[in-house]
Amino acid sequence: MPDAKHSFETDIPNRINADVEKAKAIGAIFLFTILGDEGGVWTVNLRDDPGVSEGDAGNSECALEMSHEDWKTISDNPSAAMPLFFQGKLKVSGNTMLATKLQQLLG
């Protein structure tokens, strides 16, 4: 189970770089807020300039907030996101339908 920092600094950028056109096809900018000691805030651009940056770039269309433990669960099994959402452990704001596209990147 990768920690959030490793996910956002290594794993997700590697997935984006492996197929930039697939990342661009998702067509949105996401803000991830991972709570807890091992958490942080990252912007994941999957629209015009695919990549990950630390902090809130201020241009996200969909924001996701969860605990670090729940992030690790989603990292290991992206289909776990929906049950976590319905349990209130994954909070999504903005265009919530965009969150469903993330499985293409994480899965």
C-alpha cells in the first residue's frame, strides 16, 4: 500500500506519463486532500497539461477529500471508492461525475 506522498509524487505521474493521451481523455483537473499525518494536498491535471503538482492550483473542477487510510484502500482497489463515498468517508465536491473517470487512471 503506497502512502499518499509516494502515490502523488511517483505512481500517478508515472501512469500519466505512460499514456499522456489517455490522461488527457479524462479531461479534468482534480484536487485531492488527503487527511492525516501522511497526507497532503495535490492537484492532478488531466486536461490541458497532464501532471501532478503539490498544493491547490486553484483551478480544480472536482475535489476529493479522504483520510490517508482510505486513500491507501482506494490505491489498492479503485472500485472501493464508491462504497467509501456512500459511507461518507470520501467527500467529493464540484463536478462529482468527473470522479467516476478517475478509475481509468487509478485502475
